[in-house]
Amino acid sequence: MARVTLDCRSIPSESNCSLTISGEPDEVLRAAAAHAVDVHGHVDDDELRQGLRTALTEAAAIDVEPGAFVQLIEFTTDRIDEIADIEQEWLEAIGTDRTAVWGIVGADRSDPRRFVQVVGFPDAEQAAVNSKHPATSRIAEQLRALCDGDPVFRDLDVREVRAF
């Protein structure tokens, strides 16, 4: 059975809860219902559980092995929310032609305007296909306009992967 995640940040809340629960669907639903009752004061009923079910998402898995390709993109902006919106538009525009398989965005703790995005591809050739897609070209210009200066790209061939 597929693992799922429920992220409280995706559910409107007055408490700005940041809890994320991952696991098998039934166990996540039970834990999320208990959390909603205990922390948020909800009543455990069918309406609550249905709302929680709609918030479940497939758990993210990052599968990387030697021979894969990752791109690091460092950029500075005070418009990160707009960048996230544009990236969502790109996902919809590129659809099934997308060759990127995962992505991570991290914020620099010492400079809250600096971000690093890491994007994974099966290999460098697939990254090139993704890069040449018209949807990617369109989005790249929009993203540059939201950044202070040009983003810095690092194209990396994965040589080794270790689990710690």
C-alpha cells in the first residue's frame, strides 16, 4: 500500500499548526483525527474524517542513484510565494512531458531572501529535454524577473548515494 502524508499546513487553521504525519493511509487518518481532536478541538466524526481524507497526499519519495542528474539553483528574492505559484503553473503547462522527478526548495537560515532549489532527473539527457521544453523556457523568464540578479545553476552528475 502506498504511503501518504497529511500536512497540517495545507489545512486552514487558526493555530498555524505545522505537524506532518506520514505512513499507511489508515494509520495517518487515525493519528490525524486524534491530533485534530486533541490540538484543534474538533469532534471525531464522519465530516472530520472526510475532510482529513481529502487532505491526504501521496508521500514524497526521492529516489536517487549514481548516474542520475541534479541541478542546484541558487537565487535571491523576496517574492518566493510568487515563484511557487509560477512553478505550479509550469507543472500544469508541461504536464506529462515533465522529466524532473522531484524537487526541494530550501531557505538559507542566515539570509531569509536566499534560496536553493534542488531538482532531480533520471539523467543529464532527460534534464536537457526538460530544459528545452517551451513551457520551461516561458517559466524561466518569469522566474528571472522575480529574482534579484540571475540565478546560479550547478549541474551535477550523481556519483554516489549513501543512506545515513
